[in-house]
Amino acid sequence: MFARKRTTYADGTREVYATITPVNSKIPWLPSELHPGQRAERCPRCGAIGLIPWTLRRDPKSVTPVRTWVCTQCQITEERPEPD
């Protein structure tokens, strides 16, 4: 979250300061919290227990439905085939 920058001047003096790196904001239409009793799995990206099933759709190229999973912490999405 913080990036440290070190500058050395010609006269030998040094200056060290930290800047705050930009943080990505959450996408408003993706879920951002777990409801009590909701089934969740560990997210492969951030490691939090927050990967939840979200939408279900049929893939036109295959017969099996595809479920989109979303992490409530980092909001990564992942598609998995759903058993019938």
C-alpha cells in the first residue's frame, strides 16, 4: 500500500518519503459481502474465504451450464461448469 522512495542529492543528503499507492475501488454490481450461512470457498488470488457462486448461464457451445463465482474481497471472477 505504501511505496517508499529514497532520493540522494549531490551534496550527500538523503530524503526518504512514502507515497500511498492507488487502491482499486470495488465494482458496484459485484457482491462485496458474505451473508450469514452463505457457502464460500477460498479465493485462489487473495486467499480469503469469500469466493461465492453468483450467476448461472448456459454456454451456447456446450450443453452444461456455467456458474460464475466472485470473490467478495478482491472481486475476481471465475467461471466453472455446473453439474446438472
